[in-house]
Amino acid sequence: MKCGKLVIAGIGPGSFGGMTLDAKAAVERAEIIVGYTKYIELVRTAFPEIDGEKFLSTGMMREEERCTIALEEASRGKEVVLVCSGDSCIYGMASLALALSEPFPLVEIEIVPGVTAAVSGGAILGSPLTADFAVISLSNLLIPQEKIEKRLRASSKGDFVIALYNPRSKNRPDVLARAAEILLEERDGKTVCGFVRNIARDGEEFGFCTLSELGKLDMDMFCTVFVGNSETELIERNGRKFMVNPRGYGRKGNG
């Protein structure tokens, strides 16, 4: 039997310009393109020349089915791309696809990285991730709430800049407020925070606030939130505000 190939590719934050050249090449080569319905729509918009019959999609909460479809198609000798928003490994499908791949030993698997929301959103706000940082998802669908809160406390105690994914949904309206409450146990209420909604997509917007204000903001699943550390500043250049974490040049002993 001909050995097929599954490429698990991160397509970036949502615009054609944010897709890496490797991800673009993988999509263009693919015989079948599999993904979540919304991400397939983004790819079809970016690649209108691709035959619509090449696309297979599943809805929200059907990740295992999506990965299995991609593996089954690849096992038939096809080159398949499983697309993920942002990066394929950071909250993407790479881990699940690999876990499900045991029954498909002949399928070659390649993982193509992408630009995750912490990176693309950080660039919109300025440079909040210049120093050490942590990325934490507030979704408790797969991770117990107690573990999320433990990670928030540890990151806050370590004075990491924190990027928060999945800050709110219909079934989890209070998780961002709870996260802000936990972070305030260690951090000053005046700590600089920022958010970006719909990164690189229609309706993109961003803003800044303090940590004491963060829990009151109306966020959704299309937002990425950034919580600064004790050194994060909000500066203004040419009438535009930027969230900046100093790199530390000029300090004695800085390598």
C-alpha cells in the first residue's frame, strides 16, 4: 500500500499574511485539507483557486473526529493537511493527531509550526513578551479549574508576563474575573494589561487597562489577554500607546 502523509499545519492568526511559507506550501500541495469549519473558511478565502471538493470540515468539539478523518485519508495514500489556527502545537491538533495515529503506522507525519496568538497579538500591542512569559488557557473543558488556578498563582508569583487564551465563553462567563482576582493576590492593581480581539481578521481591535479593571471587561473566545509583570510599561509614541516589557539592556551583569 502506498504510504500517505499527514501534515499538521498552523495557519497563523487568521490572515494570509500571517501564514508561514511552509504552511502555505503544505496547503497548496495537499490533496485533502481537513479542519474546523471556521478555519477551513479562512483557508478557502486565502486560496480561492483550490477546488472546494478538497476541503473536509467538522464543527466545534469534534476534534477527535477531525483528526481521525485526516489520518484515514492519509492512510489511503493521500497527502493530507490538518489545519490549525495559530500554531499546530500550542493548543493545536498536533498532540491529539499523534495520540490517535497508532493504528496508522504507514502514515508519515510532519508538523508545521505557525504564529500563535500570543506572538501575533503581542506585536499589535507593542512588545509585552520581551522577557520571560507564560501562556495559560482559561478553558476548563479539558483542564480542571483547580490546575488552571494553580498555574495562574505560580506564574504570578514568578512575575512572568502572562498571555491568557480563551478568557470567556457562554458557559464560562466568570473565568477571566476569577483569573484577575487570583493575579491580584500577588500583583499591584495598576499592573498594565492589554487585549486583542479578532487578531488579523475583520473587526480587529485592541485596548489597554489595569489589572484591577481587567475582570470587568467584556471579553470573548476571540480575544487574547496580556497581563504585564512588575516592569511592564505603557508608553506613547506618535500618539499611539504601546505595552512594553523592558529587555534590560544597560543593567550591570546583563548577558
